[in-house]
Amino acid sequence: MSTEPGPGNAPAAAEVQSWRLVTTLAVAGMLAGLLIVLVFQWAHPRILDHQERAVTAAVDVVLSGPERTERYFVVDGELRAEAPEGSDTLKLARVFLGFDASDAPIGYAVRGGEAGFQDIITVLFGYHPARDEVLGMLVLDNKETPGLGDRIVKDMAFVEAFQGVRAPIRGVKAGSGSGAEAEVDMITGATISSRAVIDIINHRIEALGPILKRHLETRVAGSGASQ
């Protein structure tokens, strides 16, 4: 004699199916979360290493190939070779002091970032505080308009104009400058982006210039005293 399921069995079957669905979703969520964590743990050190190598290469460019460099953290208005214990070194401002073949300081590489036309522009530039001279400039990161704002990277006349320019820099309309040592021609059609690069450099020099000058004077004095 066959027995067919009656209406009273339906709620129990639905409850079992719901429980299985919830369990499946929970397990899938846990596995997805674990996968994300594992991928992050694998990729994050590699991303940081790539960023560090990119900065090191950029320092070499803006300081025109120093023989060696020293890294310093900006802490409480001074440069320190070591970050304070427990601090997040990724959030501390850093500068790099370059030296020539005779181990004489040639200048600092300084990083800065501010809003451009589309998003934040990040710049690295070389600077000699005793001469108020910018030694070179590279744009590390930007999301400016392709073909217009991104010419701050691709227009080599603009990039090379920062080699040897005096600070504070004055941005002028292309072809309208007086030829002064502190002038840089802005890019026609990308005035906001090129102005942002100039402002970044000026603002970082304004904030760090006295600190760098004191540090350089101390290094030079110490070097002279030891000879």
C-alpha cells in the first residue's frame, strides 16, 4: 500500500531546504572572505615592494643618479633616520638625501600630492635647500585627462623645465615668461594640471624647506668637522 506525502509534510521540507540554503550561503561567504584575506596577504607585500622600487627609481632620476641615498622620516619638525616606535611608516612623510661620488650631499628627494583637474596628483622632486633650487621632477601618479592633463607626464619640455628652476616657482603662460630662473611654462590646454604640479612643489618646499636646510647644514658641518 503506497503512502503519498500529505499537506502536513510541506512545512518541514521547506524548513530543511531553507536551513540548507542558509548553511550553503554562510559557508560560501566564509570561503570567499578567506580567499580575499589570503589574496591580500599574498599581494600586499608585493604591491608595497613594487611601490618602493618605483620610488627608488624616481629618486635616482630627480637627483640625477646619486651614488647613494639616505632615507629620513619627517617627525615633529625634524628629520629622523628611524621612525618612532609603534608608528605607521607608510603614513609618515619621507625624504631621501642623495650623495655624490665624494660623499657630498647633492640634494633631497621630496614627495607631495594635491588635487589636480581629475584627482590627486603625486609628485617627487629633487631640491637643494641651500640654493632654493629644484633639481628635477617626476609625476608618480595621476588620473588626469588622457591627451590633455596627462601631458604633465608626457610633455618632456614641461618635465625638464624643473631642472635647475629656483623656488618658489612661478607658473607662466607658455611663451609669455621673462626667462627668469623661477619661471616654468605651463602646458597649454592643461593649465590646471600643470599649475597643480607647481603648487605641490611650492607647498612642500614651504613646509619642509627650513627643516631640510637645517638638516643639510648639520650634515655639512659634521662632515667638515670630521675631516
